[in-house]
Amino acid sequence: MLNSTRFGFSASLALTHYQIILLLLINLTSFVRAQTSLYIPGFDPQPVSADVIGVGSGGRTTWALHKGEATNNAENPEFIGTATLVQGPHDVSLTYANSAASFTIGQACTLLEELAICTIVAAGSTAVQTEVASAVPVQVGPASGSGNTNSVVITPLPVGSSTRIPTLSTSAASPVSELSPTQSRTEVTAESTLASSAIPNSSVRQSAFYYTAAISVSLLSLLRSFAI
């Protein structure tokens, strides 16, 4: 009777740990799926949430970018409103407009190996800038509190034009006029042998995968010790 009771207790304990392992694996899998990385022209690293709006011709994916949730106390999300990012195999464009602050700016980039040659359009002026096309981690899915009351209007630019903003904020030093599709823009042309998969990518997914695998092995070893 004593042995039977002890065996029943051990079996129940092992089952409980098995359920815990399953819950941990489910949560870790959700974490992996909820992370991706995007190159956002002229963007300062900060928590960002991204939703896929649609996929167009030429493999271009359109994203809606919002303020993300801070993952540590050092992060202070400054993203106000929504921006539109269009990502293609060889080009990226970003548009952002905040009518409350009379702020609109656009940036279009041609990807050339690890560099991005970008045309910036704001306040009726056009400039060309080259930067490293570094991807940043983003949170996939709508951000909490995304239904803010700020009056934000997104004005998508034609393909080949977009938006650059160092810190996505409404605190502009001076009002910026609305962009017009007929404004003259400096054309940026460059021969590119960049493959569609060559856009710089963050190691977030890979790191999360290995982290999940390591946790799984450790937990399964723990389960075996209880089963014995």
C-alpha cells in the first residue's frame, strides 16, 4: 500500500512537471513567432510594433508601424501615431504624417549590398543620404494602447518615395508642409545584384530558437529525473 501510494505521488508529480514544460514551450514558441526584424530608414532603435497591411506586386510588403511595449526600464518608446513602411527586395520606403503637429516627412531607399541610398523629402526640399541598412527587432501585432486619440494621418507616397524620421515624435522644431506627389525628387539609381533575401536581418529569431531549444532540453532532463 505504501509503495502504491508513493508511486501514485511520483506519477502525479511527473505529470505536473510535464504540464509546466508544455506551458513553457508554448509561451516560448509564441515569443519566437511574435518577433521579427525590419530595416526602418533613419530610425533610432526603440520598441516598435508592426502589422502587415498587405503584400503587393514585386514582393513588396506593406507594414503599419506603431509604438511598441518597453521590454526593460531603460527603454522609453517615443513613437507617436502610425507610420507606413513598404519593404521590397531591393528598396524600402517609409511615410509618416502627423496632422496635429503639421509634420510630414518621407524617405525612399535603394538597397545596395549592406548600404541604403536614401532620398529624403521634407518641407519642399530633397536630400540624398547613405546609411547602413541595419535591421531592428520589432514586435509583430498591434501594440497595447494603440488606439490613442492623437490625430494622425498617414499619407502614403508613390513607390520610390518615403519617410525618414530620426525619432518618431510630434515635437518638431518648426511645422513641415504636406508632401505633394508632384514635388520634384532627386532620383537615385544604382545597379544592384542584391538578392531578395539579402536585406540585413536581425538575429532575434535565430537566438530565440536556440534559446527555446536549450530550455526544452533542460526541462526534459528534469522531467526524466522525476520519472525515475
